[in-house]
Amino acid sequence: MRYKKAQYDGIAKDFCRVIRGRRSQRQLSVRLGYGTNVAFGWESGRRFPTLPTLLRVAAYNGVDVHRALSDFVRQESALGVDVAVSDPALTAAFFQILKGGLSNAEIGSRIGRSASQVSRFMAGTSQPRLPDVLAIVDATTDRLLDFLALFVPPSLLPSVARDFRVLEERRRIATELPWSHAVLRVLELASYAALPCHDDAWVAARLGLPDDEVRVCLEALSRAGLVRWHEGRYEATAETVDMTRGPAEPRQRLKAHWLDVAARRQLRGAPGLYSYNLVSVARRDLERLRALHVRYFHELRQIVSDSREPDCVALVAMQLFELGA
């Protein structure tokens, strides 16, 4: 979900309080080199830290800041470990990656700032306050809760704790009932919308599933707020679930499920593209292949995002790894 502009101050206040940990406000202020109790100002909402200051606090708490930010943007080499966490160059690089193909004007319209302000944020010549940082992350990734989780447990932040519980439940459903999201995709088809009313058997036939499995998936999707009943049929809500985050083991199981689906289809000769390529390559070029792999994934997602009136559900299975590693 994306938050409203007025909510970021409240999230920022909660965040500053929790990231302080067991230190007193004054102890943290002194540790950061301030002569006044700035932590009190942050937690009361009278003022807010910039991202470099926040990253310093996170580093004091034992967070590997470079690794955390790199994992979040999925680019290991873009945020060099030789750049200090308090260096504006680090946050500028982070913002540039978040920006992606968005224009400064587009980001500005989403966060309520001018294009020139956003331009300065992106260049590192001006440091946004924490609420603006949160708004930028939210506007460019829709993964604000995952960003907060890099530094503190979101469950400890009253302003987002409920949303985090909902996100965890949705991710649990995706991993425990992997076909649920395939069912969700069927509900987005134009042909489903054209049905006179919902039909479990029709959905099941599109996926090759038993009717009762479709029913179980729909009940779980309804409880999680990912679908709703409207005028005789289900419709998907605007909510999405990013399954690239969360605990590693459930995500690995989910990936293995869909790889297994692809393998079983290939073994029975079902239509589709099933290809592989075994190569010997310099490790530096393997890194180039990884980057190409990521670019392909993002371009694929953009095509899907731009697609109108979908009439089929497809599985794209992608693998790239070094044998023996």
C-alpha cells in the first residue's frame, strides 16, 4: 500500500523512537555530536533527521548499512562499502537507484514536492528530512514497510504495525498456497469479467486445478483483502504482494514450487518455451549476465504493467547460477 502525505510524519516519529533503542534521547543526541537534545525534537515531530544521520544511528545499532541498502535495491556494486554511511554521496546513489526511469516531476507529484526539490534530493545537494525520505521510498518502490524493516521491526511502530501484520499474512498465504496468486491473476482476465457470475470450475479449468483448491485459495485471498465480492463475482483489489522480501526459506519454497510446475509441464510436452544454455564464461562477464537478467526481469514487469485487457495467465521461470557454487 502507499501512504498519504500526512502519515509520513507519524511514521517518522515512531521510527525515531524505536531506532533510538535503550539509549535516552540525550544520550543519542550526544553520541551524534549534538549540543542539544535533537532526539526529543525528532520524536515529538518538531524536526526530523536526514537520511545520512539516520544511517549513522543504524550503524551505531549494528546494522550493516551498505549491505541493507544494497539488498533493498538488489544491486550489490552500486553502493560501495568505501563510502561512509554519513556521506551524502551514499544517499544520492541510493535515491538514483530508487528513481529508476521516473522523472523528477513524477516523483515530485507523488510526494508533494517540486521537481526542482526532487532534483536536488537526487543529486545529493539537498538532504530531505526523514518524512520525505519515507515518501520517496514509498513512491518509487511501494515497499516502505520493507525499508523500515532494514532498521527496526515494523511491528514496533504503532503507525504501521497493523499494515505489517497484513503484509506478513499475505506473504504467508502466497507461500503456503502458491496457486492462490495464479487464481488472483485469473480474476484479472477480461474473460472472467465477462462471465454472468463467478464459477469456481471456470477458474479451475483455466489453471488445471481441482475446483476445491480454487475455493480454498479464494477464501484465503478474501480473508487477506486481496479480493472482494462484487456484483456476483470476485475482483482483485489494488493491493499487491511483493514476494521478494520476507524470510528466505518460504520464498525459496515458493520459487521451487513454480520451477517444479514448469518442469512437470516440460516433461509432459505441454506448449511453452523451455530452454537452457550451459556456458563457460569469465566471472566478470557472469556479472554482466546477472545484470542483463535483472534488466530483463524489470522490462518484463513493465510490459505486464502496461498490458491492457489481459486474456491469459502465464508463468515466466528464470534461472541463472554458477554450477558448483
